[in-house]
Amino acid sequence: MTAQPDTSTHPFSLDRPASKQEAENFCSALSGTMEALLSVIEMETDLVRAGKLKEAGELQADKARLIHEYTRGMMSAKDHAVALGNLAPAATQSLRRQHGEFQPVLRINLAVLATAREVTNNIVTSVAKAVGAKNATAPTTYGRTGASPNGPQSAQGIA
């Protein structure tokens, strides 16, 4: 006995479609998942560009769920490409076209996120260096009592 995947929480079945209706339903459901993911990605991109990182972070759970569904659906579509193409050629072609249009939007989102990450890293590094430079201004020669100077100390905080 083999374990069957739980499809109750997903919009489409992983089984090979056996009829035109099943193939069209699969393509329609995968298209809907792609549209929902595209919407979330566009919102995230706009929020990050506007500097609203907290709000963008709140989209992460939906984005992760939709990415999982999309990836699962695309793998299933790849596995059953011949059946889908034979049973629902127009829906399959539409799905391919939509997938092709989706890729540039995803690249833009990834570029915006990478830029935001780089800016954040630069800010954190600059602040850490500034705080560390404050500690580096202490003299490194022997003190009045003839004691050796303390070694380098880590920053004690920004405030």
C-alpha cells in the first residue's frame, strides 16, 4: 500500500489527468495559484521599494505557501505534460505563456530583495564600525600607573 498525497489543502491533484475536464481543472487551478503568487510578489516588491519592510515581511507566510503550491503544480505539470497537452492543449498553452510572463516579475522581485538586503547589511556594518571606532580612540600606551593597556574591547552597544 502506498501513501497518497494529501490534496485536501491544495487546489489541484497530483494524479495524471484522465479527462479533458480534469486537465482543464488542473491548468485553471495552477493558473489561479500563479496569479495569487504574482499578486503577493508584486505587493512585496512595492512594499520593499517603499521601505515598508515590516509589512513586506508579513506577506512571507502566504508567499511561502503559494510558492510551495506553485512548485508542486509545476512539477506535476512537467510529469504529466503529454497528458495535459493531449487533453487540454489550449489550457496548457495558456499556462505555458503565463509561466513565461511570470519569470521576469520574479526576477525583479529577487533583485529588489537582494538590493534591500545589501543596503541593510551596509547600514549594520557602518553602524558597527562607527561604534567600534569610538572604542578605538582610547590610548593604547601604558597608563599613569604603568599598567598595560586593556586589549581591544567589543562595542558596548549603540545607545
